[in-house]
Amino acid sequence: MTKPPESGESTEHHTSRRALFTAGAAAVLTLAPLSFARAASDASGEGPFTRTVRGTLPPGAPDFVHLPVEVPRGIRELHVSYAYERPAPPPGVPGNALDIGLFDERGTALGGPGFRGWSGGARSEFFVRGDAATPGYLPGPVRPGTWHVALAPYTVAPQGLPYEVTVTLTPGPTARTPRPVHPPSRAKGRGRAWYRGDCHLHSVHSDGRRTPAGIAALARAAGLDFITTTEHNTPSSHASWEGLWGDDLLILTGEEVTTRNGHVLALGTDPGTHTDWRYRARDNRFGRFAREIRRAGGLVVPAHPHATCLGCGWQFGMRDADAVEVWNGPYTPDDEVSLQAWDKSLGLGGRWTPAMGNSDAHRDPDRVGLPQTVVLADSLSREGILSGLREGRSYVAESSGLVVDLTVTEVRGGGRTATLGGRLELAPDARVAVRLRVEGAAAGCTSRLVTDQGAVCGGAAAGLDWTTTASYASYIRAEVRHPGAGAGLPGPLAAFTNPIFLQARP
């Protein structure tokens, strides 16, 4: 039996491949508990008390490694620091990457109440106490019991991943936890109108470098009416926007749920909502958490579904999605793949998934509002914006200077008109007039209309007029593009719309 280390001592964890293989079925490995026996027996309250654990994870390590920490009574603050080696891997092989987070005495159960914070690989240390916590972590009392430092070996080099974790407990009275102040669910707005927003943003509360104040200022400068805070795997930013909202800016709360098989935005959830991320597609658990997002009032939006970064590509399917982030940041080839995959899904009939675009801005020079989703909503409110996104009453543009208007109007009969996300039911041969108008497109841009047969009409950026029938086109959407880089290659998007559907009566 290993003697528990006392203050300032360290212990070494040697993990066998067999132990890792056994734990790998559950994708979790739990290390031996870290004891603070002397701290528990020291009535004088001297301290702080420090323990250090070292170990090495081999390739094939499980997704999560839990280090239990036995916390005695009378602790005011818990502080964790960690480090790991980054040997140069062979060419084409990922190097070491080790994420970190914390669960309190309520446990590590999937979707349970014990979550206390996550910083991924963005920080080398953090603390929690009653009145404050490092961004990414939740303030609150350090209660006695078994806490867990959660390590997540995202990638392990062939040489292995040597790590060191140091835990420090500081005795003392618990400070009172302040009541969080969350953004209101409504801003003044302009009544029923088109509102511009960016719903994928990162601050210092995860791996961003901007403060909430800096993001709010950039949102206003970009002409946005609403934003959503979406930190990786933590809701800690939700209470950090006091004084930053106003009649002109609605701030929604959410999270970027960052799994090993893709990322999803929990968009517009109740303030303080946390959505667990510790599962893969093969575990068949995503549906449960998608339902939890909706129960918390939010939308389920797969983010950058065809991104090429490790773990970023979406593998959970679209059955549980309320919308999909087709355009993420400056337009790239994986956005084009996402756009084409989304377009192909529109002609299948039945339920469809609206598209949106967001900046995913983290730090300079990332532009907040590139791109932005423009939503037709009854009010500048959480309910109004989420309803517009859910119904596809929206388009995506590269800036607030770009305005797109697409309508479809019945040529004869009642002259009914539909706009984005809408549907017209018509006789198969009934003709409709398609009208596209664009304002503010950059020089060299062109516009085109796209149906289930592909691009059917193109021309000047300022707009297009076209006539069709429900038997010819089951949907119509619009694109505005910059010039292509070469012959036959599509240019980057400047804007695109959600579709208007035409349904032929039997």
C-alpha cells in the first residue's frame, strides 16, 4: 500500500496497459485517491497544504482520467496546477494534448450535479472558492468529500504523455457566494424586424482571449443586435455580462458542447445550464442531452460539421438538430462542403434543418460578426430570436452592410407571398415570381438562385428575377458570392439564405 504523501510531497502513478485497456471500455480511468490526512487532523488551520501527483499515460489512454482528491473540512480554497511533457512526435502524428477540469464532492456521473469547471488546454492552473473562481470554473464552497480533477488526454504521442498535477488546499472560513446576475431575456428592439446576431463566441472563460466587455464592444461595432456566449463545456461566462447588455444588444446564454466526435452549440439555454460532453457517437447518448438542451429552452445546433480539426467533424447525425452552423468564420473549403451537404438534404422532403452562420471568434484578428445570421423575429427577445432561427426565417451575411431580400409570389390567384423558411402550396403548373434583391455587396460579387436541381439563375449582385413552378423546383434559395479563385471553382460566400419551399398539390 502506498503511503499518502504529506504536505509538499509527491507520489508517482504507474499505469499499466492492462489497466488502461480495462478502463477504456468505459473511457474513464480512476487513479488512487490523493489524501490530505495531515490537513484533516491539523486543528490549528495552518497551511496551505500541497500534494503533487506524477504519472505517464501511454498511447491508447482512455478519454478521461480521474484523480480523486479527499478534501477535509474547513477548506476555503482549492487550487490546481498541472504540466505535461510535449516531446516532438514523428511527422504526421499528433503530439501530446491534455485537457483539465474539476468535479466536486457530488460526483462525476454523466449529466450529474458535480461539475465545477473546465478549462480544456487553455490554462495551466485554476482555483475555486466560495466567492470567486478562475474563468471557466464555478464559484462556491469547497465542501468536504471526494473531489475529482478530470484529465482528458486529447492526443498522446507515441513516446507517451508524462504529466504532473499539484493540488493545494487552503484552510479558512468559506466566503459567501454572490448571487449570479444574468442577462435579461429581452431588449428594446424594433418590433417585428430583421435582427443580426453572432451565436458562436469565446472569451477568457474558455480558450478565447477577449473579455466579455471586449466582445460586447466588438458586437456593437459590427452592427449586431444579439450575441450568444458559447464557451467550451462550461457555463461560467453566463454571469459575466452585467452592465454589458442594453436596449441595443440582447445577450443569450449557451455553451459549445465539445465532444470527441464533434461540437454542438447549446444555443439560448436558460442561464446557468450546463450540458455534459463526455461521450462519443458510439455511446448513443447524444439524444438524451439534445432533449436536455431543449428542455432548458435552447436550440441544438451542430457547429462546423465538416471541420477538419481533430474531433471537430460532426458524427452524431442531424436527427436531433434544430439548426446547423453551415458557415463558421472566414469562408473556407470545409464551409463549402457543409453548404453542399446541407443543400442536398433540402430536397429529401419532410423535416428540414435551417442553416445559420457564426464567427466562432476567439481572439484578434478574429472578426466578431463574420459571418452573422440575420433573423426575422417578432421582437428582440430570446423567444423571438430562437423562434426565427428554428423556423429558418433567416439568412447569413458577411457583414451588417449586406442586406438580402428573397420572396416568392404566386403569379395568379390570390397572389400569396412567402419569404425565407416559408412554404407555398400550389398546383403543379401554377407559376410563381421569384424576386431577389441585394444591397451592399462588394464589387465583383454575383448572385444566383439555387433549387433542388442546382444553380438555375445567376447574374448581377444587385438581384435577380425568375419565374418557375412547383413541379420544376421544390425549393428556392439564394447565394451571393465573391469571384472564384479559378475556372470552375465557386467563389467564397458573401451571403446565403434559407430556402422557400414550393409544394405541388396532388
